[in-house]
Amino acid sequence: MRVLRVIPSLDVGGVQRQMLLAFRGLRERGLTCEVCCIDQRGELAEAFEQNGFTVHHIPFSSRLCPVGMPRLHFLGRGFDIVHGHMYAANVAVNFAFPFTGGPKVLNGYHNQIITKNPKQARRITRMRDKPAGYVAVGDSVKHSLMDLMIPEDYITVLRNGVIGPENPPPLPDRGNGDALRLIWMGRYVTQKRVDFLVDVVKACREKNVPVHLTLLGKGPKFKATRRRIDESGLNESIATPGVSRDVFGELAKADVYASASFREGFPNALLEACAARRPFIVSDIDPHREVLDEHDAGRVLPMDPDVWANAIAELAGDRAKLSHMADEALAIGRKCSMNATCDRTVELYERLLK
């Protein structure tokens, strides 16, 4: 089976890292996977190629680029499945393969909010019969598609998977009342609300709650976040080392993962924290609750820095409770394995080809 994934770019991000992990697993199951970028190649393109996966680049000057569209059509004719990712790529594959008899087309969506404006929403609704099916990374994304009149039985939920350490380390040996070490990982973008985490550390300082926060990643909001840290006088309490090549090594140093996002799909960084046996404190949104499920692995909190500071003080003072939550988090990480995700992906592809 030959599969072409189409995506705007292979920039460093959760969707792109998830795709690379999935490609490795799908190759082990006998599939040939390639990727085509319709915007920029992106920083992760080299990593795909180093792993033996072909990266095509067909730059689109517009959504329905008159040059890019026929090139994508010609490329995709050699594949059994063409699987788009995110709005721009989905529009491209829907129009590049308008007739039956070619590859089976899938549209994939990765976030609660899948459109930026009413025009995009209307286009998705009008094109709802073009692809052979839709892939949503979580129930909240599925419901967003259903709000656009996509039939429920047309949507397959393929949750993100994670590959964690075989034997993740226990929590660091710290005493009750020692500074709780928080970690966040992701892109500095508006939806992640990294500035709120800075406000949480500030609230902890005002309440004399010892805490340290590490922010891993980069993005357009990095400089604004650094200014906020400097202006708040929190340089000793917040570290911003940038992107790390050893995510699980960084998680091993931390006590708790934190995320204040106001929207997600099925958050990769949170899954990595779970796979590393780290409990979490997160914002009260549906995707976070979907990961938590019925496990006592974390705290889902309203967007109030004082509430978060109180929760941090509680967990810092009860290492036994924190250790129990860590074991519950690991259970989530084991349940959301990349092997399970790849198995379900192959089942979907085979079902479409039949």
C-alpha cells in the first residue's frame, strides 16, 4: 500500500512530529509512506529524509494554485491513499482528485477550531462529499466537523499516539514543601497561553509557594513571553532554554507537566508527559479532559492564577499523592501507544480500499 500525506509544511510542531512517528510504525506494517509540502518544506523535512521517507515540495501560490494543482494530481496518481492534513492541504487534495477511480482521499483535522473564518467553514461544508472520509484526532475535533454538517459515520477518530521510555523514571527525590518543578513543551503561539503560566508563577511568588517553570520550545510569541518574564522579575523562577532534542530527559527532571491552552486536538506534549510518568496541571478544555478520562493523573483547572497556585502548593506538600498521580499518568501513556494508532490507521486505509 502506498500512502501520500499532504501537509502545508514540515515545520517543528506536534502534527509533524506525530506524522514522523506514524511513518516509522506504518513502514513496519509494510506501507510505503511519502509526504508532500504545499507551502514550505520546513525544518523537519531533513529528519523525514534521514529516516528514509521521500519529501516532495509542490509550492502552492493560492488555495487552488493553477500550477500546483496539476502537479499534485500527477504525483498522487501513483498512490493508493492521499491523506491531507489541515485546512489548506485538505482543500488542495479535494480539488486535485475530483474524480473516482484515483487514490482514496482523506481529510485530516487536528484541532478543535478547524477553520479561521466563515468562508472556510462554508467551503468545508460544500466539499463534505469530496473525500472518502475524515480523520479527527479526538472527540472534540470530531464534534467540530459534525458542526459543519459532516456525517458522524464519515468521521474516524484516530487519536495521537506516543512512544515513551520503556522504564520511565520515578519522580525526582524531593521532600514535601520543596519547589515543585513544572515543565511546558510546545510552540509559543496564542492558543497555548504561555503568558498565563508566567502569571501562575507570579501568583506562586506572591503566595510564597516555591515553584520553578521550564518552558521548552520556540515560536512567534517567544520574545513577548521573555519580556513578560523580565518585567515580572521571574528570571530565577522561569527557564526558557528553547527546543530540546531530549524531551524525555527534560521531563525526567520535572515533577509536573503544565498546559494552559485554550484549544487543542489530542495534545502530543501531554501524551509525552504521561509516557514519561509525569502528572499534569492543565486548563479546563475538552481535549485535556479526553486525555484524563477516568484517571487520577492530573488537575483540570479554570483559568485563574490563584487557583493554579493553590493546586501547586497542595501537590508540593504531598509527594505521596503526586507519586500516585504519576503512576496514573503512565497508564494513560501506555494506553495511547503509537502501535495502537498505527494499527487503527492501517485498518482505516484497508477499509477505504475495499
